[in-house]
Amino acid sequence: MNMENIKTIVNGTDATLSHVCNGKACFKIMTADHIYQLEINIMDAEWKDIYIYPTYKAITLMRWIRKGIEANNDSFIMLK
């Protein structure tokens, strides 16, 4: 299966917190065709003053989604 483009992933979707472990927050993003998981290192300095909410608009996390896609390091993966 091929991953959808980033516009499709963030357009009108929510990112729901699934779990936090070892300083990483994992969010699930559901599109019409796929389910994705985004893993964010919340120990990074840029997150020190940010509250972690149970749900975000996926477009709010687009910066980290793009980083995960470009890095191809399993921080953004397609689950289904």
C-alpha cells in the first residue's frame, strides 16, 4: 500500500493521542483509506512549554508529519 499525500492526510482529520512512553507521544490519524501513527519526541526543547492535548487537528501537527515522512525513520508510519 502506498501512503497518501500529506494534504490528504491532514485535510479535515484529527490526530488522537494513543499513548505516551519513554518521552514520546504517539498519535493516530485516520483518513478515509488509511490509519497512520505519528510519534513525536516530547523531550525536545520545542515541546517544553507545550501542553499535550488528547486531540489535535492533524494540520496542527503537519510539521512533525512532514518531518516523519521525509526522514523515513518510523516516526510516521501507515498502520492500515
